Amino acid sequence: MNENKRRAIIIDTDPGVDDAASLFWVLTNPQFDIKAITIANGNVSLDQCAINALKILEAAGQSHIPVYIGAPDPLLRPTVDAAWVHGNDGLGDAGFPTPRVLATPGYAPAEMARIAAECGDITILALAPLTNVALAVRLDPDFKKHVKEILFMGGAVRVPGNESPAASFNPAVDPDAARIVYRSGIPVVQLGLDVCDKVREMPEDFEKLAAAHTPVTDFILRMLAFIRSKARRVYTDESGQVTGVDAVQDSAGVGLNDLTATAYLIEPGWFKTRALYIDIDTAGLCPGQTVADFRGMWGKQPNALWAYDVDARALVDRWVADICAYRPV
Amino acid sequence: MDTIKKIPLIIDTDPGDDDAVSILWALSCDKFDVKALTIANGNVGLDKCAINALRTLEVSKRIDIPVYKGAWKPIMIPAQDASWIHGEDGLGDAGFPLPQTPATPGYAPVEMVRIAKESPEPITILALAPITNVALAILLDADFKNHVKEVVFMGGAVAVPGNTSPGASFNVAADPHAASIVYNSGIPVVQVGLDACDQVTQRWEDLDEIGQAGTAVADFVVRMMEFRRDKAVKIIKNEKGEVVACMAANEEAGRGKTGIGLNDLTTTAYLVNPGWFKVREVAMDIETGGLTPGRTTADFHGLWGRKPNCTFAYGVDGPALVRRWVEDMKAFRP
């Protein structure tokens, strides 16, 4: 493939099992020129996320891609994690060996701005709280001119949130960063729970991965054992009575949300989208809520493409096929 | 059939053309014992709303029902109105004569508490306006909540856009703090908001059919609706003064040119026949801060660890509801 035709991307991520599944998918696709993986605080701690990214690159045989560590905390608020989903080590506590390669020196937002300026037309796949991207927006006034679009796994417009009743995890962890990004002028494609909730990876999909029996499929299956059996969160009222239960694995399968967002990079034709003005609530009952102005009441031009439907089966079939076919370099 | 117990009812209202037709519908049904109309500041100013309530009672020949004026502004925020859809006078600027009956002396929240406590059965409150009065009644009397069966509220937008801001519907946005007091009071709330109301259309032929009845009530309804039908438009401009959006009453919720949506009527329908609705018990709270104050936030997955405080209506048999309303209006000859 002609080097010039490859699409330049940065993946901002907090691996995280669904981040890992997504990173593998992008790594299997030669049409992407992955300039860097930037690490955000999110699903687990910053350092653990960096270690996980390096483990993934090693398993894929692509340790040449630089990993830059980003901001350790959200802009204004205490950090929140999602270890209940991802395990304490973020990769399902499967005991993967420590990576041999280290993270590359440099601050993720600064490197992001540098790479964007060098490429002039970068796509950012944002699978984590948007702290790093917001800092890059603030560091360099020209950054926004160098970014083609941000594909963001986050938001919940017509569906309930998964971190609070109205907000999804990534914008809920750093609502202020999300607001900076959405108001920056960079086009955002919001690939949030409205589409992710429609996609389920099924037991038969995992059977196909198992049958392929490659280093990458083995990694993915070991990593997913935790969320397929143990990941569970119970909500109770003051008297201890259960008011709700969250389980990543339900009767309909497993939902690997970052994979759905990544799918937009692979094949945007799987999605139905609508151009809208979306703002981020930073106060109130559910900070991080993505509020969409369907009727133009705020008098703003659209700043986002909101994905509201997806061809779930095509997406999952393609992921399975791509992962099964991949042999580490 | 005096063995059938009527539902003791207070209608808290800000007429408003859709309030007026809702009051008419309630009065046409034998099912309700309407104890009072309590007037809220909302669609138009408090005094205009009281005048319109009295006009509606005169058309219905029910001036025996007291009309009490309530709070003149929201609890914490400046008043806003919805005259763009209801007309300057609230009843479509149709030039109806002023009523001959005055409002009854007394403050609406105080009278609401008194009526609730005097009623042998807990009362039902049909709340078709910003719920300032109900909130004040709750704050006035600690025992009030034990005398209220439920508040059936026209307000809220959960899975659909708001009509006053992108996230909030008018009656909640106009007094979010009052709504917060009511929803957190312990009184069961039935939320019949835009999620259900957006599914109901009164078609032009429905209005024409009522008009053909030729009664005083039919004439009142049809004349009042001419404004909403033909003239109600809200222009939205950006900072530079450019027009970016244009809302028309007959285009709200994608109704196109087929008809209009009389939201209060859908909420009133819940009392006429709850069987038309699909509902779900849920913990609901009211946003008083943030980008869209007055947003109703539903906790479908129990993340807040609260017991349900609200019956949320998310589906409705619109055609059945409208058919029954048309028949009842045609037959209503006070």
C-alpha cells in the first residue's frame, strides 16, 4: 500500500479491555498510520493504562509505535475509575507479563499537538476521558486546524447513562475537558451509548476467536474472561435494598463500547448519523451529560455528528474476521 | 348512580388554550368532582390565566367551581411565558368577552391545603402548569402530602427533546425549583410529559368535526384554536441576529401540517382513562442547575439507589384518546 494513502491517526486511550479489543482491531488494518498512542487516566490509573497499551503493542508485534503518557487527573475533579468492569489491572486481571518496552518520553498533549502540526490532517480516535485532547486544544491555538475530526466514544442522548442516570463514563469523568473539546471548533463524531448499546459481542463470536488460536485471539479471550464472568456492580439504597445491577455480560452478550466507536474509523457506512449542536453539562445532577439541540433552540451551528444507529452484526463480524486473520508482525 | 365515587380533583392550571380544553374535558366527564381551579403563572401572566379559567367555567356553566389565584412568579427564577403559542391573551387572541364572575378570594396554595384536608378521600391534583402552587402548599403544611393521592403532571422530557430548552419542557423549565420540591416531597407523581404528549396529534379534521357540533362549547374550542393552528410561530436567532430556526405549533414533534398537539389534553387523558398509557415506575429527579434547568432525569438502572417516586408515561394510544375527546366535546351541552 502506498504510504501516502494511509490515514494518519492518534489513538487516545485508557486500556481497558474494550480499548484493547479496539487497539488490536486498528493494528490489524494496514490502511491506518498510527502515529502514537496517547494514554489518558480513566478505566484504571494512568501508569497501569500505559503498561497495558505496551502489552497490547507487544502482543501485536508493533512495539515501534510510541506510547505517550498524558494527564494523571481530570482537569477540575477527582478521578474516577472503572476497575469494576476492567479488573484491577485494567486487562481483566489475567496476569499478562510485564512489557519489555517502555513508554516514550514526552507529555501526551504536547506530542499530540506536535504530531498534528506535522501531519496537518490527523484523526483522533478518543476512547477515554478527553483530558489530553482538551489540554492539546489549550496548548496550541492552531491545534484545531490540524485535526480532521475526533471520533469520541462517549455520550448518551436518547438512552440512559452508565456512570450516572444521564451521563456516560468518559464525559462523566472529565466533563470540563469534554466541553472544551466540543466547543473547540474541531468536528466531533459522537459514538456514544446511543449506538454502543445496540452492539453485542456474542458467545459464538468468541468461539470463532478461540478456533483461530493466534497470539492475539488468545490475548483477547484471556482478557475478556473477567468481564464475561465477574464484572458486576450493585446499587443499593440506604437500607441496603438493591435498586439496580450492572453486568457487562448479560443474556444478549457482552458490550465492548470502544469497539463500536472504533468501527466508525473502519467503516463509517455502518452508521446513521445526524449533524447537531451538542454541549456538555458540567453542573447539575449529571455532569458529563451530552445535551443535543435537535430544534436549533440555542441558535448554534452543528458541532458534532451524532451517531444514533449502527449495523451491529456487520461490525462484529468484521472485527472477528480481522482479528482472526491477523498474524503479529 | 350515586354509588360511583367521583375522583376529588383540583386542577392547577395556567390557561392557556390547551388548559382550557382540558378543563372542558374534565367538566364533561361524570368521573370527576372538580373542587377548584387553582391558577398558576405560566403560559401567560397570572391575572390573564385567572380570566381565562373563569371564561372556561362560564362557557361550561360551572361558575359554582371556585377559581383561586396562586403565586405570581416562580420560586427562584424570573417568569417566562409561552404567549408565542397561546396568543397574548392566552386563548388565541380570539376576542372572547371578559367573564362576569370574579376569582374567589384566597391564596391558591392555602386553599389547596384546606380542600385536601377537608376531603374524606385523598385528592388528586391535575397539574397543567409550572407547579409553583403545589410546591408552596407542600412547604406551607407538613401534613398536606398525606392528603394527596397523586399529582398528575404535564411536564418533563426524558427520551425526547424539550420544547423550551433542548433538555426541558415548559412547565418544568418555568419553575424547576418548584418541580424539585414536588418530586422529592413523597407525593406520588405521574409524569405525563412530552414523551407521551409528542405521540398525540389533534388533526385538522378532528377540530372541524367538533366545530360542526355547533354548540357553545364547540364554538369556544374552535375559535380558540385558530391562533395555534395558523399563526403560532417562534423565531430563533443567533448572536448576530440571523434566523437559525423557526418553531411552529403545528410542527412541534414532527406533526407537519396534519394537526396540532394539545399537550395538557394528553395529561388529562390519564385521569379519563389510564388504560390508554404505557407507564413505568422510576426514580425521577429535577435538574435545577446545569445547561437545561428543569430537565427531568430518570434513573432507569437504579444508579442513585432510590425507590421510585414517579410513574413515567412513555407510550399512549393517541388515536383512541383523541377520538374520545372529540366525542365528549361534541356531546358536551352544559
